[in-house]
Amino acid sequence: MTTGISLVRENTESMQPPRALWVSFPLGRPLGKPGDAAFQHRVIEAALDLLSEQSGPVLVDYPEDTPSAPVDDAPACPVSFAKPANDTDAWTTALLNELQTLTPWHDLGRRRRRGRTLVGVSDFSITENLQKLGQLLDDNELPTEELNWFKGAIEDAKVFYIEALTAQPGDYDYAQIEQIYWRETRMGAAVLRFSEMFLEDAELSAFARIIAPRTVSN
Amino acid sequence: MVRLNDLADYERAHLLAKNLPPLGPPAWVPPTKEIAELRIALITTAGLHFRDDPSFEFADATFRPISGSEDANNLVMSHSSVNFDKVGFAEDVNLVFPVDRFRELEADGKIGSLADVHYSFMGAGLNPDAYEESAAQVARLLKQDKVDAVFLTPV
């Protein structure tokens, strides 16, 4: 028997799995609220209850929403990017400077999460990766022969930034963190620059879609 | 929230393009046990794995086993999509892979038991039929583990 969470009701309606609980939560958050065991238990219980149904397929709407935290209540961002590195700076210098600024916050966040970190998909350190990414941009080159390395490097960088930007405890508005990353950091700007370069490459244009969200790239 | 009417046109079109007909004839298994007697496994399409395991490729129908006895806080995510939130998962592994919640249900006697091994796929870049072989393999493994029911989480 299977039961589970549906995040996009229309997809589940069309494919008709035996049992599904549709939730209105954002993509990436099937259990609704991080750090809220009681909330998560209510979602799980509603999905497990579907295992008692005598006939199907069953698609049930979960009644509870997850109101996003009001932006005014969101904890202050621990890092100021008010004066980003100058556009004329080399990418390598700018990325490594930014990394240096964020590292103490990442350390703090990691301690708060009792050592947990999502960094480590790449086989190389964050410093090695940012150095190499910066060098590629300074040379105006795409990593055409190292796409797997590239994807791991930018994903590690993204979670490093998320973990640093959310170093303070609190219920962060994820949209705000996304906005800071893509609009205010040099790393976000670097990935958007790579995205533009991939879009201009006839053979690799599709790759642009898996490095930056459609909401921030063109 | 994911109500399609709240999304931008291109985002809505992208998600609606994933609507597909049912995979085959309806596969309905009627319940034969109470929920409190079920042995349950978790399966996610979030691209989770332990750091030492191979990362998922951009389009990848393979799966990774997740031992129920290991600390889920050591899981990482190599999902090729960038169009979902990772901030919440960075904060709490249970938001996507609620193994601690299921351990609590097991301890409280609300489910029978938890499987020895759970499974992770990476749900991007391929249509469901590409997963047929690996899904059948996981089904055999679940049977071997005497699992009665599976709890599925997407991202």
C-alpha cells in the first residue's frame, strides 16, 4: 500500500496514485513547517488515515495552510551586503571576500544546528569551488567539460549561503532568503552570469534552467 | 503555497506540463491490518543521500538506500531542480524526510514498526515510466523487509 503527500494537486488528479493528501505548502516543504513536530504529526496522521480507505483512488485536501512569516517579523539578516564588491572587481576576489564574510556566520549556524550541514555534495571544498568559479568568470569561460563538478559546486555554495544567512534561530521567510541570495550576493550574481552564458550556448542552453530558478533568470 | 492560480504563468504551465495519464491499470490494495500494525517505509523523490554516496545525475532514475539506523541529519540533497525551497530542509530534515516523526509514532505504538531501509529517488528531468525498473527493484526490497505500506514525500 502507498500513501503520501501531493504538492501539485493537478498532477495528482491526472496520474491517480492510490492515496494522496494534497497540501497547500510551498514546493520543497511537504510536511509544512520546519522544526514544528506537532504540525508535521498532524500532516502525517492525515496521510496515514488514507490507508484505512476501502476503495480508491483517494485524493484528500489537507485543511491547514502554513502562513508565511510576516516579513516585518523575520529576524534581521546577519550579513550586510549593503556595499557589494565593485563591479570592476575580479569575480575571484569578490567571491572569496564574500566567503570570508560569511564563514563565521556559517560556523555559528552549523553549531546551532548541532553540526548539521547540507554542504558536501561536491568533492571539493567551498573555497576551492568559489575560487574556480570566480576564475571561470574572470576568463569568461563555461565549464563545458565539468558540468557535474559545476552543478555540485553551485549547489554547495547555495546551501552554504542559506545556512549562513539563517544562522540566527527563527522562522525565516524562505522567499526573503532567496531574494537576498539572488539579488544581493556576488555568488547569486555569479550563478546568474553563468546562466546567461549557458543560454547563449546553442548546445548547453537547457543547462541554464537547472542552475537558476525561472523566477530570477530570463 | 502551491495553488496554481497563485503562480506566474510560466510556472503554472511548467507544472501543468507534468500532468500525465495514470501509469497503468489501477493498483488498489485493500487494507488488511490496522494502521497501528503496519510496517512502514519512507520514500522520497527529494534526491537525498548520505555524503559518501554518489550524487544524483541531472536526470537519474536510480535510487539510494537510506538506512533507518543512521542519523538522518547527515543526509544531503543533490536534486537537479532549482525551483523549490531548500531553506526549510536546511533547518529540519524532517520537513522532507520525517523519519524522527515516524520513530515517535513507532515508540507510541501508532504504527507497527519502521522499515530497516528507506529509499530516495531524484524526481526531475524524467517522466515516471523511466523509473519503472528501479521502482520494481525497490518494491522487491520492500517486500524482503516485510513492509506493509509506504509513505511518499515529493519536493
